[in-house]
Amino acid sequence: MIPQVALIMGSYSDYPKLEPALAIFREFGVDVEVRVLSAHRTPDATAEFAKTAEARGLKVIIAAAGGAAHLPGVIAAQTVLPVIGVPLVLPALNGLDSLLSMTQMPAGIPVAVMSAGGGGPENAALLAIAILSLGDSGLSGKLKTYRGQLTAKIMERDSSLQWKMHANG
């Protein structure tokens, strides 16, 4: 099957931070093209990837980067596909540099930006799935089921907490 989503990281060392996104895609049965491309160290390969993404069948691109975090913007400048940026946390500024870099795109070249650290990779995967589900009723159904399971889990935890509060109160 041809992947509809690409997950691009600026460095191979970013892979462990992005594994939660890959787990989401596996859970939903969505094939993903995973690449290491750098806006600064492989600019020609990055541009070629972005320019040919749509013709290769991709529908959404997730680009994760830390520090200067130019990767999502560089990719977005070369394609009209939706680009989702995942700012990665680096020790120096705790991800703030990455987050601000991604959110400062000029008008006309949008990049959707997730949270730095925490749920950023998972939410990027879920947003990509939501975009794909606009044209795929089966995927839409899976997403609705997933959301229902989240709701049930929270309600179960609330019920447990209420029981503890009343038992100890």
C-alpha cells in the first residue's frame, strides 16, 4: 500500500521521541513513510522530497525538528499538502526555541504546530488521521471509536476517584 502520511525527522536521534506517533498510525492501520531529512544538512534532498510528495500519493506530512526547527517550514514552502510541525524539546531552551520557530511562519505558507514534547507526536498523528478521515469513512469510524474509548477511560477514572473521595470522606 502507498503511504498517505510521511513522518520526517531532522535527525535520526529524534526517532525515539516520534515512536508514539508511529504507534498511533499502527493502531489505526495507516501506512507511513518515515525519513530523516534536514532543512540545513540535506536541503536539496528535503526540497526534492517535498516537491514530489503529492505525486507519490502522500496526503499529509509531519515534520519534527528541534532548535531552529526550520524543517516544517522548508517542506511547507515546497508543497501544498498539509504540514504538521512537531517541535522537539532540546535541553537548552526546553523546546521553546523549536515551538516559536515553527509558529512564526509567514502568511501564505501555513504549518499546523503541535505542542512541544508531551503529546505533540501523538497529536500530530491524530490530526493527520483526522485529515485523512475526511475522505475515508472507515478511518473516520476508527477515529470516533478511539475518541469514545478516551471518553470512557476518563469517565471510569472519574468514577473511581469519586468512590475514593466518598469512601475516605
